Amino acid sequence: MSSTPLYIPVLEERKKFKDYRQGIWGDSFNWYAERAWDQIKHVVIHHSVTNPTSDSKSDVDYIALLHKNRGWGGVGYHFIITADGMVWYVGDVSTMRANVADKNHLVIGICLVGDFTKGNPTDDQILSAHDLCKYLLFDTPSIPNLKDWGQLVGHKELQATQCPGTYWKGVGDSVYERIKNRIPYTPQTQPEPIIDWEKRYYGLIEEKKGEIDGLTGQINTLTDELSKIQVVLADESLGCQAKIEKLGGFVKEEENEIDEDIVEAVGTLKKLLEFLKGVFKHDEKN
Ligand SMILES: [Zn+2]
């Protein structure tokens, strides 16, 4: 089983990324074969030639159903981008899928829902396709041979097909240029926010200042208490040592006293013994 979870900060920020590998019909993790990371040379754009609805999940499931009906074991793309700009991660990037005949080991396949022989991708699709492709081309160290916008190709560049539509590349207003440069069709009234991570980090610290200060206060209090306990322990230790020394002194004094008494007693007993011996000798003579 191959599982390659992806975290793409800009898509997470825009809430435009769904890991749908478990939910979609078919085997997203094994079908139809693994390939080495360094084999991957292209990110390929497709169009689905299906009609977008207001229910983007059902649009994704419908594409899976078409692939099921072809007798495949899983959906043929790695990603599907619905009209609302949601990026659905449907086939693990470590596996080959089925979207460019004979070249599946070389590609990561992205399908945009819609028919671009008749219309254009939505603005949200352009923005999300840019964010996803930029990530795959430049921010995935595990895929060593993707590193240039030139490696973003339309299906028709690798195979004789109309996919992904009339205005892919080499025309005045090309889908490729819009994806590469992140230019939606409708001029944006508000520019897309550029995420300043440093600013967010400090913002978060500012926001959590109360909590952080509280914790710092608690840590300081605990540190104070700890040093107080250490002082008490040190005092106790000194006290104990003094007591031990004092006791040692008593023992020594007692020892000395006992010694002297014994010596004195023994001396007295000896004298008494000599005296008694003298008395008995005297009696024997008489
Ligand atoms: Zn295609």
C-alpha cells in the first residue's frame, strides 16, 4: 500500500484541498502500479468533458464512475479540480494512474472539470491549478525531477487529443499562461492574499499573549517555590550534619568516661586483690 499524504499550505489556507483517496470509488493507493519518484517528468492538465454541477463531490464521483465503466481498478487521475476550485486528491502520487497512454509512469495527472473546447476553466480552477502545480513543481523534494514551469503540459502535448481544449497553449489568451502566472479571467477586486508566515507567527503570539504570560507566571512561581524548597533542604541537611557531629561528640565523651571508670575500677580491684593476698599470707604463717 502506498500512501503519500500531502499538505499544501496555500490550498489549506484557501480551504481548497480535500484528501478524497479513501472516499472515492476504486483503489487510490495501489492501482495500477507504483513508479519511482525520479521517473516523474511532467505535470499534465486534462479537461473532463463533463458538465460541472453545483455539487462538486458528485462531479468527482461521476468521473470515477466513467472510469469504473471502462473496467479500470481506480480513477485515472491523481487530482481533480472542480469548478469551485476544490482540489480533490484522488490517486496517490506514488502510483501510476491512467491518463496518458504509454506515459503514465512519467506523469502526475490533474483533471479540471469542464469542457474547454466550449468554454474556459473557472477563475477558481485557474487559481487552484496554479497553487497545486507550483507545489508539485517546486516544493516536493521527494519528486526530484520536477522543477520548471516548462514541465507543466497539456495532455495534447504528449498525445494526439483535443484535451485540454482549444486554448491550452500557443494562442493569445492561453490557459497555460493563466495557470502559470495565476491570472484569473475576471480581474480580482481584491488581490489574493500572500501569506506572510512570519507575520502570522507573530500575530499568533500576540493573540495568545495572555495565555503565554499566564504560563510564564506559573513557571516563575514554580521556579521560586523550587528554590525555596532547595534552601529548606540545604538547611535541614546542615542541621542533620550538626546533629550527627554532636551525637558523635557525645559518643566519644561517653567512651572516654567509660574507659577512665573501667581503668580506675580495675586499678582499685587490683589493689584490693593485693591487699587480700597479703592478709592471707599473713594468716598462713601464723
Ligand atoms: Zn486528457
